[in-house]
Amino acid sequence: MKRQRAMALGCGLLAMALPVAGRQATSAQQIFADTPQASATTRANELTFYRDVLPVLQGHCQVCHRVGGIAPMALQTYAEARPYAAAIRTAVENRSMPPWFAEKGIGHFANDPSLSDAQIARLAAWAAAGAPAGNPEDAPPPRKWAERWTIPEPDDVVAMPEAVEIPASGDVDYTYEIVPTHFKEDRWVRASEILPGLPEHVHHAVVYVRPPDSPWLRHAPVEKPFTAATLPDAQGQRDAMWTTSDILLVYAPGSTPDNWPAGMAKLVPAGSDLVFQMHYTTNGKVGHDRTRIGLIFAQQPPQKRVLTLQLTNDRFVIPPGDPDYRVEVHGTLPNDALLLNFFPHMHLRGKQFEYNILRPDGTVKTTLLRVHYHFHWQMSYRLAEPLLLKAGTRLQAVAWFDNSGDNPHNPDPTAAVRWGEQTYDEMMVGFFDVAVDPGFDKQRFFQRKHPPKPVK
């Protein structure tokens, strides 16, 4: 993964819903003033906040819209939600909130936050009726959150020891920080979450696992930030550009934490280091970031080990002005695996991303996921049920890019665009997570005992 210009997280209702087409932007105070006062008593059949609206907000919105969350406003209480009743109605009716970009009818996903038609109608009717409060005794128990975490309280938190200084302007090279875990025994991680210290500066973060016997970046400083350019040896500079090390977790705006099904986990061997790869962007202000990762450990060894793999094409040139440029890559699984999760990654010209299973003749057998890509909401898509992929299965990732002037995010429609770290460059990476035998690491998984037969 690589770079981009910092943008506000699109989790805020006002940021996504206002201004509405044909209207001027409206302040929260104006929304409040335009919302009729609810009567002190409500009719028995009237929709109310505590009985009808709050359960929807808890289940679909408060993961972002809470105190300490990434959204610009909390929606945990009536006093917090009522000023935004009109904005809530607009956002849910145009389906910009909750954000979800997978095409309907292709796959079923456990983390789909989309509202049902009935829930949308309920929120809209509540706002139209003047956003009545109702009886507080009708409220469900409040959801409990562990500080800024959306996972439960972590068993351990590994933080970058030294803050990284981010300049006010210009490009920032990928920055690394190696952090020893001091684990005395192997630890199986069943859930994890990355919390940037300065989300407004973090385009992405990747945390890698470096086992004690790995030669990767062995001459780099420990517990101090560095870039490839600051490393004195050529091997270290190459190491900073590419690695086969296991990925513990990837963070990008809009991404969700890992929380694996029962009996599945990622391995951090005893004595390992965690290597933070940070891609920072500038926004006119100097900043200092100390990103951290929270870990929840499995209580016993799992039945399956989770590995993060990827399909990557870094050899493309997107012509100037092309509104629908296609890039694809495919690969063959060397061993059986359970497919769990997808995480596509592109930059500002990203338009659509697709994962497919191919037949031996190269035609598409099954489309697993089609995403209408949104750079500022780089979401993961977790299958509702793991899918068994037999050895020999051919997986394909396809990306489409819009390099035209009609793309409002396009930094330069006249440029021929290649792979690169900055967001004015492009990337095409199809991450996906699989569950395998716990005795497999990534290197062993890619060793074929026998040439696999193509899966028809």
C-alpha cells in the first residue's frame, strides 16, 4: 500500500449529507430550529427516539458516532441526535450512511452495516414528525466502548515508542518503526485494531510481524522512526520497499478492525517485533503521531491460522483522460484455504474493484465481490460464511480507474499514471484473508507438494 492526501473521515453525517443538492449548507442550529418541537407526551403509535431510533443508532451508527469515535459528532443521546434529525433523514434516504460500497446481490457479508428499508422509513418518519423523544425508560441499555477502541478492551497495546514528526507540507516518505513485543511465548491474536495518534495525517498503516529469525530490516534502528532513505545499506533500503513478512493488520480511513471467527487467529511468535509502516500525508499543520495497535489474544491455540495474502499488479500505465481503464491480476492457490475477507486498495482514481474465481479457460466462474470504490472509505468486506477454496483455485482481482476530468478527486487528468506511493500515483492491491492449517506459515502455504489440478 502507499500514499495519498489527507482528507476528513467521511463518517460525519454533515460531511456526507450536507449540503443536499439544490440546497445551501445548513448548520446544526438551523436544523434544530427547523425541526418542530415534539410535544411533551407522545401518542402510543408515534415513533420515538428512545424506543424506535436509538436501537438503530446503536447497531449501525455509534461505532463511529460516539464520544471518542472518528465521526465529528456523537449520536448516543437524544440531546446529541435531535439537532441532526434532518441530516440523519437525508443521509439514510440517499444511503450515504452507513457507508457500504459492495454491489447488492453479490455475496453476503458479516460486517454490512446497511439499513433495511423499514429502518430507513422509521428514521425518516421520526425526523418528519419533529424528532420526538418519547419515554427514556424505553431506551435499550447503552453500548459500552473501551476508550477509542471499537474492539473490546485489548489484552495488550503496542505503541510506537517515539512520535513521528510530520511536516506541514510536502510528500512524506514511508516511515517505519520497529517495536519489540517482548512476548515470552507464542501469542495467537483473535482480534486487533490500529488507532492512529493523528488520523487526519495517516493515509494508511500496516503492522507486520517480524519473527526473531527473520533477516528483514535487521540493520535498521529499533524503537526509532526511519525511512528507506535514512538507512545506510542497500539491502536495508530494498527491505523497506518490499517484504514477504506476515501482515498483522492494515489500517486505512474507513477500514474495520480484525475480529476473527471462533477458532481462528493470527500468530505472533515468541520474541517477535512488530514493524509499523506508516504513510503520512500533510495538511498545512505540523503534527506528531504515535500510532498503536490493540491486541486481544485467543485463550487456546486455534483450529485455523489466518494469513493475509494479496493480488497485486504494479505494472500498468493509465492513459490521460481515460474514464474506465481496466487492470487485472490473477493467481492460483497452492493449497486448500478458507476465504474470509477482502480489502481492496487503490488511490484517487480508483473506480471499481472486483474479486472473481476463474475457470481453467480464464472466464469468470463466480464473482465474489464488486465494490464501487471510495478512496476515503477503504473498507474491508468480511464473508458471512467462510468459503472453501481448493488447491488449484484461480483467483482474479480486477480494478477500474477513472483518470478523466469528470472524476472530482482526480489530481491531474492530463497525466499518464503509474504505480507509486503518493496518492497522485496509483496502486492496485487486492488483499484477502484466508484460514489455513495452523502449522502453515506464509512460506509453507506457498509450497506445493504436488502441482494442483485446475479447479473447474
